[in-house]
Amino acid sequence: MTGAAEADLPRQHGVVSVDQLDPERCWAVRPPERTLRVPIGFDGTGAPVTLDLNPSHHGGNGPHALLVGAAGSGKTELLRSLVLGLAVHHHPAQLELLLVDHLGGSFRGLERLPQVLGVVGQYPPHPARFDIDPSLFARLARFLHWLADERLGWMGALGARSMEEYNQARKAAQQQPMRPMVIAVDHYDALVGQSLEVRDALLRLAEQGEALGMHLLVSGERLDPGALGGLERSLSCRIVLGAGSPAESRMLLGTEDAYGLPPGAGFLTGPVGPSVLFQAPDQAGLVQPVADRVAGWAPPRPRALWPPPLRPMPLAEVLGWLSIDPERGLSTDQWQPGRMSVPLGRLDHHVSGPDGELPRLELDLGRGGGHVAVCGRPGSGGTTALLTLLTTLAVTHTPREAGFYCLDFGGGDRAGLAELDGLPHTATVSGPGDPGLVRRVLGELTRIARTRTELCRANGVSSPTGFRQLLESSAQMLDPASGSSGDQGPLPREVFLVIDGLPRLLHEHPGAEAALLEIAARGPLVGVHLVFTADCWAALPPQLVELVPTRLELRLDEPQSSLVEARLAEQVPLDVPGRGILIDPRPDGAPGVPRHFQLAAPVLPRTATPAEVCELIAQFGTGMSVPRLEPMPTLVRPEQLPPAPGAAFPIGVDEALAPVSLDPFGTAHMLIYGEPGSGRTNLLRLLMLGIAENCDPGAARIVLTDHRGGLADLPTRLGNHLAGFAPNPESLQPIVEDLCTAMSARLAAADAAAAEGTGQGWAGPEIFLIVDDYDHLSGPTHDPLLPLLPLLPAGGRIGLHVVLARSTAGAAKAHSGPILTAVRAAGATGVLLSGDPQEGPLFGPVAPSPLPPGRAVLIGPDGNSTLVQTACHTDGVWQAPLAEEDALR
């Protein structure tokens, strides 16, 4: 073997030096029985030893071969030499090569060979890191199955049962030729040990490969029949290099001869004939020069079938070329203007596209209701997903086509959604620091959804397409709430409510859930979209999740909780932000397929951050912008409000800055909750002065109790409208007794009139009993209003209206008191000013929350709520709460 060991690589191919390798001779057309033959070394006499991958009935060793040997035996170098030898002796029109090495660089330097369809593994320009991304195993299995299925499809179309039959019939049918394919796999034992899917795919190729013209050339350190699942039975040709032990040699060769062999020495054994001992030449430093020479004989294939792995990328890569459109600003020519399908990144696929890349991840916001949920553990890229989506929408849509209302509850020190506040598409960005603006955003989106729904109903529109056509064919692009553009300008066609950190929003604003459910239910018809992030699905209301079928699932803390597919969720890499899985919908409406994806980073050319993206888009904008949703005013004066019809009078403005009026005769009772300084006493002042200014004393009279002195000036200002005034608890008792007497008489008269059908049965003004600081007036064992308890349910029939104002502190505990219970049961209107959310819901699902002075949630008897900034009726801006000793005067 000594002389054979000194043989060099060129000699194997019949030349003295690399420079003598000639494509005309090496790639000369040869008969089929001479193909798939490659020299592997020399025997003891110096004669060449050849591996023939043709099946045994064609005189070969194949159709498949197993190369096995212990570490250091030279198996990887021999595998490289075999692949290179096949390329040297086969024209690209005669052979296709697929190289698989999931661990490293066994085939480095062979990627440019013109016969290579693809190289699977850590190879430039985009290495596939199987150790980081376990989803690549499943992709490789799908790729191998696809290669076989493609050939089966070709053969089936011509009724062929083998590659030979297909090639004989394909010329008449003018079909492309089918070439032999060799799939070289290094470290196969480690590969199939990590993936049963890959093992099954290789087993299928081993069984069907002869007919399909597909040949396996696999290399590994050991033969483990249990791990291979029967694959070893199909690998009848074996190249056995140095074994690690005598026992291993016996298992591989039947003798102990393979134990102790020097590197490069081995036995070639086939299905027939004796084993042949050979020595592979020392090819150090020669493989690359030969590979480079062969690569120069023909151009590489136009694209590799094996696609690059999912990897982080800038958004510009999937948006395409950007240009400046005079009517649209910064835009891209590759996307139809205003189209509801937008690119976000790359979608995993087992075969590359015509451009050699993975397909784009396109999110169709015109399907599935147009809502999007992004779920993933902290650091998985949820906030970045929102930034990417909004940036894409901003490039593909003008501010007349898409507008963003953002609530940033993501937490942490990063800027988050605030980075996009400079976009002309952004109406507002708010968060925990401004609960009033948060409520304003939710109320505004609810209002838009309701008003647009009414618009559709009035025009007989029942589909999103019909709604968009309605906007295009009429002036209804303007704010449908007002019917005209006013000072704010038109609303965008598509409105997006974007929430980063939805579970925190729901925790801090318990009433938000009802608003979001309404928006999610109404939105699909009228172009109102809900987009949000969460750390886990369990933190979200199930009913809301059901309304959002488009789900981008990033890495989860608990993959078994996946709503896409738990097995794929386990494969999402831990430390790759933006990686995730989704259900890829099918165009025919059939059930979608779970797929991996990688989101693009929200940066464009000449930008490094989302904030710089905003500047770029604004720089080339056309002057259009979404009307800013400014915070509700913190100060509204009564004289700024227009008069209301009839006996009603304005008390403030709502989130749309429209006047909010109160009809005192249409309100049975009222409960007002607010912490000190919230504007509770001011609202009582507003109510009483409104009654006095808009109602005749013969129609409305006021009974006021104010034992803390906050309304001490009102008795003089109310004049004849004041029927009674109790400045302390002692003076209230006789007033209540007189009121009970009068109201009991009214009730008896009303009952008698109802029995006789003669009308109301009583005459006189309606009585408004106003009680400030009710919590200081009543307690568990005493309540001066208890005598009125039987009369409260009939308040509307007898003209009795009870208005109670109290602090939110301890409100939940006092909620079950008899007077409060009766007032609520009689259909009271609720007013929640600023208060502690820990008190819990006080009116339906609505709980108090921190609000600016005078800001209140008005809850009607029907449960509908409105955020109102009440008018300030004091001479100062807002009065500070009185100290205890000053109040008790």
C-alpha cells in the first residue's frame, strides 16, 4: 500500500497535473453504463479502484453507497474527493449534485461546481445553522420529499416507471430531460439521530431512488441500525475506512480487517463480488484547485434549489426599490398602491423562488377581519413586529389610506411605538402615563366603528369591498361622525388601533375589554383594524382572541400553549427576534399550513432606526397627514358650550369634542363618584345652575344638603329654585321628613290616577335632592335618607330625582348599602370621576381610574359609557380639595 499512498489526485483522473484537466476529454459524452463511475483510490498493485453507483444489474455497486469510518480515518476528505470526481467526469447536463452537511464545512469550496443544485449547511453567503434553528431539519425533509415528488410527477405525466423510460418518451413530448442526481450527505448518523423526518425522507429515497435516478452517497462515523430505521439495508455498497474497534469492523465488514487501517485506507464492498482493499490518495491542497478549474468550465446554475435560511433582514429587502411619487410620497413600485396585502419579511419554504430567495411574508389585511395578534415572550420581537407593520403600511399607503392610533403599554426603557409618532399617518401615541388620552383613543375608535357601521346600514353595504367603494364614490371619506371635514380634515380609509402590551392595558383599564370586543366585532366591515401584542395567549380574553384569526406567534415561554402548532413552536429559535410561526392561508380557502417566518427590521435605506424612517417618509411626504388626536381639553368653560334644546343643558365635551348635554327630567337618579379634587362638587354646581338657568321654578326645585360647605354660595344663586337647604346633618332630618310626606302623597295620587287612567295624578315641580359628600353623611348604622327608601323606585313617576355624590375611597364596600342599591336599581345614571382602580367595577364593568380634574366616565342606564370633560364652573382653573379643618365650618 506504500506506493498507492503516494498517488496524487490528478493521477486518479488520468493526468499528471491539475492544469491538464480538460473539459472536452473529461466531459465527453459517454454511454449510460459508463456514467456514475468515480475513482476512489488504488489497490495494492497500483490499479485504480472505482466506485460505480449504477445498480448491480447494470454492473455497478449502487444505486447507493455508505461511507463509514472512525474519526481521523479520512472519510470526509474521501467524500469530498468522490463529489469532485463526479463533477470532473460528468457534464452538468449529465449529472446533478445535492450536498448536505448540517454540521459544518465538509463541502466548502465545492459550492461553485456547475452540477450543484444546492449546498445544505453552514455555507456562504447565508449559512444554515442547524444547531441554532431546529426548524431546518423539517425543511430539509420536505425538500428531499419534494425532489422525489417532482420526478414522480414528470414520470407520471408520461406514464413512465423509471428515469430511463421517461428520457426515452420525453423527446416526443418535448419535456425537459431528467438527469441522474447524487445526494451526498456527510455526518448522516448525527443527522438522522436528530430528525426522524429526515431519516424517513432518506429512507424513501433509498427505496425509490433507483427508479427515480436519485443516488445516496452518505458518510458517517458509525453504523447504528436502530437509529437508521432500516436505511442501512438499502445501502448495499459500503466503503469502510478505519474502524474504531474490532467489533465495529466485524459489524461493518464481517471481519476485523478494517480495524487499525491508516487514514485513507479502506475496503470497497458491494452487493456482489469480494471486498477490495484500496488506498485513497493524499489530496491535501489539491481539491480546491481542481474544484476551481471545473467551476470555470461552465457557468453555475442560475439558482440553487435549496433556499437560504430565514435570517434577519432590513425591510427594504422585501419592499423592493423605493421611489418618490409626487402624489404618494415615498413609495415602492412593486406593490399596488393602497393594496391591503403588505410585505413583512420572509416565509420559510423548502424550495427557493425564481430569484433564489424565500417567498415574501405577505400579510393580507383584507382577509380574516384585518385584525392581527402578535404573541411572544419578552425579547422575541413583538414591538419590532408592530414597528415593521406600521412602517410597511406607511410606505405602501398614504395618510388618506391608513392611519394609526397607538397605545404603548410594552414597558421597558425602549422608545417603542413612540418612535413612529412623527409619521404623517400617526394620529397619536399614548401609554400608561396619560390614562385620559388612552380612554380617548379607545372611545374615538369605538365611535368611528359605530358611526361607520351606521353608514353601511343606511346605504345597504354588507361587505368590506362595498364599504371601500362607498368611500370612493362619495364624500364619506370625511369624518362620518360629523359629516364634514371641519377643522380636523378627513379620516383615513383604514384605521389601525395598535396596542403594544395588551394584557397590561386590560389590567390598568378594565373597561377597555368591552371597547376592544366591539371594535373587533364591527371593524372588519368598516376598515377598523385591531393590532396588538401579548406575552402569552393565556393573558388575553378568549373571546377577543377568537375574533383575531391572523396570529403571528413568536417564541413562547411555553411552546405547548401555541395556537398555531406546538411542534413548530418548539423549533422557533430562542435568541432570534422576529422569528416565529403562523398559519399561512391558502388562496382557495382551504385550511392553512403552519409555516416559519422571519420579520424584517423596520429600517429603510439611509436609515438606522424607526425614528429616522419617520423623518425619511415625512421628508418626501406630500403634505397629507392623519388628523392628530389631541388629548381632551383639561379645562372647558360653560360659556364655551353651545345651548342644548329644551330643558337640557350642556355639561361638557366628549372624546370627539362634541357637546354632552343632560336632560334633568330624563334622568331618574344619579350617582357621582370621585376622589377629593376630582371635580365632584363642581359637577353638582354645574347641575344645579343648569337647572336654575334652563327650568322655571314651577317645573324644577332643588333641595341641597352640603354639610362640608363646598357649595355654600349656591343657596343665594339658586333663588326661587331652592326648595330647601341643609348645611349640616341635623337640619337635613326635618327636610327629609317633609319630602317623604310630600312624595308619599304624590305616589298615592299617581297610583290612583294610574288605576283610573286619568294621567299623572299630581301637580307641582319636580324635586332634585342634591347630596354632596354622601359618604360622610351616612354609615353602616345611620343614614338620614333611609325614610326615602320606599319612594326611590317610583322616582320617575312622582318627580323625585336623587343625586348622590361621594368619594371613591371605600365605595366598593359601601356599594351594597340600601340607598345606593335602590338608586342603582331604579336606573341611575353613573358618573365616575378620578379614583382608585382597586375599588373595582362600580357601574357594570366600569371601574374608576386616575383622570384629570373634571374628567369623568358617564354611564347611562343602558350601560353605554361616554368619556366627558365636564365644564369648570369655578372662578379658578380647578379648586384644590379643602383641608378637613377648613371644610368643617
